[in-house]
Amino acid sequence: LPPGGCRAFWGWLNAVFNKVDHERIRAVGPDRAASEWLLRCGALVRFRGSPRWQQDYNGLPTGPLGKYKIEAISATDSCIMYRGFEYLDGLEHVTDIKLEKCMYIQDECLQRLSETSNLQKSLQQLKIISCGNVTDRGILALHKLTNLEYLYLSDLPGIREKEMTFRVLQQALPNLHLELDLE
């Protein structure tokens, strides 16, 4: 491979992993399709009523359509990217999302997250850690997540206007508990 060719290949492969398959969503339901997307990209999911994190794509439980509802998503070192976020639209029970060391997570992703009407209703906890492409703009976009109770932000060098950003967010979401571990 030419220099940089390896990175280009992985970027292309990750883009393929994130391509939304509408037929699949219709065939297996939004939670199953989103689980497959997330696991393909290296993230984990936890289903409602289960303490266990699913990490094995082939070990995803099968059952009647709609039996398994995603409650929590843990994306650490995963390749989830904006184009896959459409998978989140049909999820109605996600209370908890953690994005850590996700190189493709940028402001547009957080904006998309906060504009997802089901997540506006269900999401209570969000952790964003070591995502180098996130800036104040992305954090401010979270103000539409009206049921968010807990937001943890750590190691986000792209955040420059800390005080102003957090003041605005806190005013928009008065019930939000904001925990920061930022330089």
C-alpha cells in the first residue's frame, strides 16, 4: 500500500460499516439493526432488562421482532460516524450513551444526536471522553436533549470557551448535573 494508503483503506471500510441499510431496519426492526451497526463499528450495547453488555456481533440475541430494546450504548475506540447516526432514530429506550476515543465523532454528530426526537425523550446520561474533534459548538448543540440529567465531559481539547459554554447549557437544561474533567 502507498504511504497513507492504510489509513485511507480503514476510513473507507469504516464508512462502509456506517452506511445505513433501510431494508435491514424494516426487516429486523430499529433496535436490532442499530445493534448490528454499533457492534460492527466496535461499540457495545446493553438491552433493557439485562445487566450484560453485548460485544459479539454473532452473539446478538434473536427473538421476536422488537423484543430486545437498546437501553445503553458504550462506544469506546469505535468507528461510529455521522452517516450511521440515522440508526439511532428508531431507538425509543436509550437512556445512556458513552462516546470515548471516537475519532469520527465531531460536532455534527452531537447536533444530530440532540435533534433525534426519541433521544430527546429517553436520554438521561451522556459521557463524552477524549473525542478530539468535539468543540464548544457540539456541546452547545446538546441543549435539545431536554431529559438529560447527567453530562460528563473529559479530555476534550476542542472546547475553548468552557465557562460560557457550560453556563449556556446549564441555563437551557436547569436539571442537568454537569461533571467536568477538562484541562
